[in-house]
Amino acid sequence: MGSAKIPSVFLLCLVFLVTVDFKGINGQVNNWLNGHATFYGANQNPTTLGGACGYDNTFHAGFGVNTAAVSGTLFRSGEACGACYQVMCNYRLDPKWCLPRRIMSVTATNFCPPNNNGGWCDPPHDHFDMSMSTFFRIARQGNEGIVPVLYKRVSCKRRGGVRFTLKGQSNFNMVMISNVGGSGDVKAVWITGSNLRSWVPMHRNWGANWQSSIDLRGQKLSFKLNLVDGKTLQFSNVVPSTWKFGQTFSSQNQFS
């Protein structure tokens, strides 16, 4: 009994379906960038995850433990603080240790310094040193500790408004800005008081901390933020005149 002949039309349809599926997967991957990821310590204490961005507590800042220290290429001298990325293990390159189709969103809250010996955080590598719990959502436990990843910038989705934590003393104002939506990374900041008639530019002190050198005690404070993606938003009288150093105030406004 001879073997049944498969109609050519059926074969053509099958090839078409496979091709579409293959292009669909590659089409998604081609929008992503290549990098690598590791994880750091088992200690997920939120006070240890803010690092070089200066977030005192990543839960208080609105980020939880889905955070990462990023290499200098991505960190941009602190400008990347608060930026959001989607990261997935590159299963095609490392099927042994990568979990397929697992994507995690992380916030850049720390800096992974170069060691000048060809380490993964040395330029020009795009590298994510992820919190342990987040890393093992995309990679199998027991691996060698480093996996190839695909990543891309995404918009940050935050609950509530942008938060302003007041630090410093007398005429030295340092403000930590957190829980920023939109692109998440702040390019420029201005501050004004209820007794002033103009906006005063602030300067990045380090990470997410911005400073000015005017005495604003006893005044209502307003801020204007410009993000790396160009969006600008004003936060009028977000801080009451009774404020004290060490307090955090949450606005009603948020970047989309």
C-alpha cells in the first residue's frame, strides 16, 4: 500500500504558518537589545537595593525588589536612576539555564562598577546585576550565575504620584525624587518657594538626589521635572510651608 501524498496546497499553508510564527518571534526579538545579567546577594533588605541612586528604601521609593544595578554604559552617571527595563533570558543562546518566555520589569536603582579586568560591568557591556528574586524569575537556579539577556526600555508604571524626600539643612536643600512614571529617568529639576517669583534650577548631587543652595524654610515648595524623554510636569505647592528635613511628600501628579 503506497504512502499517502500530502497535497501541495496543504504544504504551502504549513510553510506559511511556520514562517509567520518564526518572523513573529524574531520580529519581537529584533526590537530588543543584547546584554547579560547576574544577581547579587540573598539579602533583599530594601535598604540595600537603592545603592548609587540614593533611594533609602526601594519599597518606600515605590520600586519593591524588582530592581537592578546597571553597568556604566546604561547608568549614565546617575541619569538612569528610576528608568524601567524589561529583561528576559535569551533562551536561544542559553537554553540550559534560561527559562523560556519569562519577562521581568526592573527599575535601575544602583550602579554596577567596572573592575577594569574585562568584567561584565566594564564598558561597553550592557549589564544588569539583578536582585536575586527577580533574576530567578527568568533563569534556572543552580546556573553559573550569568546569563545572556534581551532587554528594552519601557515606560514606568507607578502607583500614586511622584515623591519628594527633603534632605539637607538650612540653605542647603537636597531632594530625593522617586516613584517617577513615564521614562522614569529625570533630566532636569527646578524648585521654587511661595515667596519666590522664579524657578531655581537644581543640580544633580548624586543619583536621584538633587540640590539647591537657597533657604526655602517656611515656604510652600513647588517642583518642575523634565524627563529624559522630553516630558515636563509641574508639581505646584506639593510641599506645605510646615515641612521639615527628613519628610517625604507625595504629589497628586504623575507622568504617563
